[in-house]
Amino acid sequence: MADEDLDRLRAEITDSKLAELREDRDELLADLAGARGRDRVMLERQLQQVEDEIAAVLDRKSRRGHQRPPPDQLF
């Protein structure tokens, strides 16, 4: 498989993961609208975890272009 194909596949997987996480966030936000007490606290924690995951995926995605070449391509 060519490097371009691998990059394209990685991008598709990343985009799919982001879409899934964003759907999860939307569901949590909808659930939070009517939540009270302990349920609200639990949902807020879950929402923070999902937002942290989204940030991590976006960070990794932005770093892709700046990655070092594999060890066998260094020399």
C-alpha cells in the first residue's frame, strides 16, 4: 500500500472518529438539558471526557504533517 493510500485511510478513520465523538457530545448536551442532581454531574463528567477526546484527536490530526519519517527512511 502506498504512503498516500495510508495517509488517506488514516484521515478517513480520524474523520470517522471525530464524527462519532461529536455525535456523542450532541447526545450528552441534549441529556444535560433536563438532568438534575447526580445525573447532571455524571453527564457533565462524561461531556468533559468526550470534549477532551475530541481535542486529542484534533491535536493528533494537526500534527500528522509534522511527523518524523519512519526510522528506515531517516538515512
